[in-house]
Amino acid sequence: MDFKYKNLGTEKSYDFSADSNIVDIFLHNHEDIFKSLKKNTKKINNASNLLFQTYTNGGRIFFVGAGTSGRLGVVEAAEMPPTFGVNPNDFIGLIAGGNRALVKAVEGAEDQSKLAIQDLKKHNFKSRDLLIAISASGTSEYVLSAIRKTSKAKAKSIFLTCNKIKNKISDIDIVLNVGPEVIAGSTRLKSGTVTKIALNIITTSAMMKANHTLNGLMIDIKPTTKKLKARSVNNLSQLLNLPDSKCEKLLRNSNWNIRVAIIMSKMNLKYIEAKRISKKINIKDLLK
């Protein structure tokens, strides 16, 4: 038995010496999250820039993790297409044990280093791709082997962990040290929360730099639901300063593409022509 785990910060016991309500303990404990994020501001910004560079240069972004960390990565990858209109094949989430591990724990999968290498090979991981490796404990062999594979492929990697590390592991190591959990070792708690926030910041800021938003509004939404269609109408209305009724008509004529609708309105073009030039036009300049 390897006893190295007992020295991990996330495995240590929380100090319950203060006589307090359990909810108060949780809330007080979560103050560590913001402090950790602030401490890692520069590295999080560097990670955002690396993701942006990879994406704009035609590379794919892989999120790799086990257990809670793996689920967070898969969720991040899954939420990119509907929010930013990106190709689903450009953001890939891999979890130890495969998709069934999303809803039910697959015991022992995180300790199998070969699984990660197999999963990356299935997706033909290349040197221009980016790996975002997530392991709250920092010990998952599934995750660490993925980083080693990435290094051999001469690709870039980012590592998110909640425990101190002795040596450099990836190109950008982000150590979100939030201390002991209220339940020792349960990294689905504040470790999971701080990781989710960090991932949100990295991906969202990168997509904003890639002009998938404008003035804090989504302009590449894939409106597959009534709510998203309503949001598209609202966003277009704000950007063009037009009534909702006119914006809905524009969107229907543009196949519910906000970017194309703006070009049709501002340049007085039909759908086919507006669609054809939509990737060449700077929407921000068009709205000046």
C-alpha cells in the first residue's frame, strides 16, 4: 500500500474546533476559493492565451480527468458548441473509464495509465492540439500519463490540481490550493468548485478573444431551444437597437444566425451573400 496520499492537502482533516453551524462552516471554508484563484491570476491568463492560440491555429482542445475532475472537463467541452457555436470536434472531453463514468463511478480507472494513451490515440491527438489535464489530487495516473503522452507528441499542456507539486508537470501548472475539505478527501467540494471556476474563466475568456461574443453578448449561439431563440432575439435587439419583432424576422431570414443577421441588416444583403462573407467580416467594426 502506498501511503503517500495521506500527506496531500486535500486528504487532511478540516479543523472543526470552532463551534459553528455546518452551513456556516461550508461558507467560511469556501473563502479559500477566491484567494486561490487570485493567486493564480497570471497562470490562468497564460492558460487562456494558450487555448486561444491553439484554437485560432486550428488545434483541438482536450480535457482529460478522472472522477469529479473528469466530469468537469467533459462538461466544459460539451458546453462550448451551444454557447460559442464552435465545432464539437474542436473541444473533446475524456474521462477515465469512458462515458459510463459520467453517471457511475468506474473503480480503478484513474490508476490505469494506458487508458489515457489509448483514448488520445483514438482521437488521433496531434502536436498542434492542447491538453488540459485535471486532477484535484495531482496523482491520477490516467491524467499524468496523458501529460507524458502530450510531451512526447511535442504538444502543449495545462495542468490543474489542488495539491502542491514538487516538480513542473506541464507547460502551465495551475495549483489551486484550497486546503482541506470539510469531508477529508472529498474533492467534489471546494476543490471541484475552484476547478470549475478556473475552467470557466480559461475557456470563456479565450472564446471572447476569438470574437465569439460582442459587448458581453453571445453572437454565435446555436438556438436549439425556445430559451436560446429568445436570447438570440434579445441579443440582436441590443446590438442593432431594433424592436424584438424586427429582430425575430431578421433571425428567421438568417436561419437563426446572429452574425449573419447583423450583416444582412447593416449591409442590406440577402441571406446567401451575407452567409458567404460572414467569416470575413469584423462584426465589431460593422456596428461602429
